Amino acid sequence: MPEALTKTFYIKTMGCQMNVYDSDYLAQRLMAMGMSPVDRPAKADFVLINTCTVRAKPEHKAATFIGRISQLKKHKPHLILGVIGCLAQHKGEELLKRFPAIDFAAGPREIEKIAELVQSGALGKRKILATSLDQPPPSLGIYNGYYKGKVTGFITIMQGCNNFCSYCIVPYVRGREVSRPPQDVIEEAKALIDQGIRDITLLGQNVNSYRWEEGGEIWTFPMLLKKVAGLPGLWRLRFTTSHPKDLSQELIDCFGELDNLCPHIHLPFQAGSDEVLKRMNRGYTRKQYMDLIQKLRLVRPEIAITSDVMVGFPGETRQDFEMTLDLIKLIEFDGLFSFKYSDRRGTLAARFEDKVPEQEKSERLQLLQTIQKDITIKKNKSLEGKEVEVLIEGPSARGKQLSGRTGTNKIVNFNCDSSMIGRLVNVYIKVAYASSLIGELREPLIESQ
Ligand code: 5AD
Ligand code: SF4
């Protein structure tokens, strides 16, 4: 690829935090090679679309976006267009055929190869499909200064999944579980903290499965968590996602032991009926899930619990669904991500008969979301009139105020000078809604930089 054509790049990121991390990694690699990021695809010589395929909806969203960007190439023939991420892994070949504007499709494990391809000048000369799942995760991705001005950051500590839940495409698109060396994670955390990051989330499809063996030494997830928590200058530490079947007492105890481990856990339960959980191949029962919640609340009473749930899994009866609603009412999650079951080609559940009709799935989802919304509002309202600790992250979604989060991961918006971004402050909560809290800055600052 001639040098003049590869100066600017734009990365569109869809999907989960893992994709955000991968996009940031790539951006840093490209910048280290002398390319510069731009804020709109129309200004770029190189556009990367990082996609998700976990359900039909994100897949459609990605296809729509690819279609739109393909149009750009009509006016700008030298534009290099790459589709990366999970949809590229799952359906890369189809995408290359359906969208002739695409130059390459590369899966999540091929992220390092993209940088190599750019460097070798191979892009744009022929169509490339890169979907090997053998590569280990890339190592240090720090381009000094990339995170300047940011307050929160992610670090992928492991990727892939060995669980094979019957509905899930992830093991097929992100491959088997591979952990990163603890030294790399620690170095990366230090580099983020040096650049001003105060709140780090450790990422993995199943962080509890983190494991590293070297020279007779074994690192487990709680060990890594404790090590990162001890780094000077790190005010807040989080992790996601945990699998209920692997949530050990040792990890639960960390919530009582580590001051900077935020009182929040995202623990997907997926369904409230044992029958459905079994067919999902989740490896735990409703009772075991409820017991875990009880243990977490015992160790850290203020802990916020969020979860993922699905309605309309094949064979889900009305009674099964009622069990899910019942569990939601019993646990009272702080927040819940809820989805209609969606067939993913190649998974076991896609071959199950007795599919729930689309209309029925929609009705169940709506009912579930109405019930959860009342619970979320009730929980948030309990904070009205109280002071909470907020780390200020940046402008609010509407841009008029500043926005930050509590340790329990609730968004708080309030009036404040932008010079305060990155500070940890006390905020008095005036009004609570389902998705955010409105507050008032209170002195004194808890901590300053
Ligand atoms: N259909 C619907 N929801 C799904 N999820 C994963 N696979 C599917 C599927 N085939 C949901 C799960 C998971 C979240 C990331 O997406 O709830 O926890
Ligand atoms: Fe993330 Fe899974 Fe979507 Fe891939 S398929 S982007 S791992 S949510």
C-alpha cells in the first residue's frame, strides 16, 4: 500500500468492552507506525469496523454500518476498508462476497496480523480473510500518551471461552481460553496509571478461569486481582465477566478484603428455571446462583449486582419464564441486560426444536423489562438525599454537566467545572432515575491528584 494512502485511520467499535480494548490496542499499534486517528470515517484512508455477532441484532447493526461505509469507497477508491472482530470471524467469507468494498476480514485473534498487514503494504491489493484462532492475545499495547485525559481503562487478562453454553457463539469466534502473563497485565496497569487512569476494569469472557503457570508458580485470578489492587495510584478496580459456576469463595472474599475493589459485580444468570439452565449447559442451578448472591452480600452488604438474562430460549415454557421473573424479584438486581434468545448458526441451541415464537419472546421481554425498571428505580431512589463517592469521568451524555460513576457503577450527573475531571468527589443525590442520578457537588474533595 503506498505510504500516502495510509496516513489516517478511523475505527468504529461495536459490541462489548473486549472489542473496545482490541480497538484501543490497534489504534496504539497504528499510531506507533506513524498513522493518525481522525474523528470521522470520511476523513480516513483506512477504516476498521470492529463487529459483534453475539445476537442477531448487533450483527444487523454491523452489516448496516458496513453498507454505509462501503458507499464512501465510491468517491474515495484508495480507501482501505477492514472488518474485524467477532462477526468477521463468524461470517468473514460471506461479508467479503456481500460487500465487495471490504478489503479484509479478520477475527479477534488476528489483531496483531492487521498491524503486520498494514506494515507489509499488502492491504488493498487482494482480498484477505484472516480467521485463525491459534494466536495468543497480543502483549503490551501501550502507546505512551494514548490514555492521557482519560480516567477509566480496560485490560484484557484472558480471552476465549471453554464453557460452550448451548446458545453462545463466543467459543467459536474467540476460541479457547488463553490467559495473558501476569507480568504483562501488571506492566500494562502501571502504564495506564502513569497516564492518569484511576479506574481499571480487568476483562475476560470468564475472568475466574484466569490461570498462568510458569516455573512451578501458578497465578489464579484472585492472586492477579490482589496484585493489581496493590498498585499505587489505582483508586478503583473492577472486573467482568464472571461465570457463576466458577465464582470461588476466595474471589468473593476479595470484595471484603480489597479497599479499591469496587462494590459491583456483573454475574449473568441467564434464566431462573433449572430446566432451562440445564439445556443452556450453564453448570449451576437457580439455588446455587441465589446462594452466591447471598454470600456476596454477606461479605459486602452494599455490593451492586447486575446481570444478563435471556427470554424465549428454545423450550422455555410460561412457567419457566415465571421462574425467571420470580428470581428477578427475589434478588432485586441493580441493573439487568435482557435479551430475546437469538439463534446463532453452529451452536447447539440453534438445532433445538420447540422454538418460542417471536411475538411471545417480545411480550416476555417487555414484561420482564417493566418489572426490572421498577426495581432499578426503587434502588436508585434509595440514594436520594445521600452523599456518594463519584469519580468524575467527563462531560455527561447531554454535554451540559459532568458525569461520573459511583463505585457501584451508577452514573451521576452534576454541575461542576471541567478542570475537576479525574477527581474523586462527594456528590449529594437530589433526584434518581432509572439510568442515572442527578446530584450536587459537595466539598470536601475526598482525594486530589
Ligand atoms: N441469544 C440471546 N442472547 C444471547 N447472549 C449470548 N448469546 C445469546 C443468544 N444466542 C446474551 C447473554 C450473554 C450476553 C452477552 O448476551 O445474556 O450474557
Ligand atoms: Fe464481545 Fe461476544 Fe460480541 Fe464478540 S460476540 S463482541 S466477545 S459480546
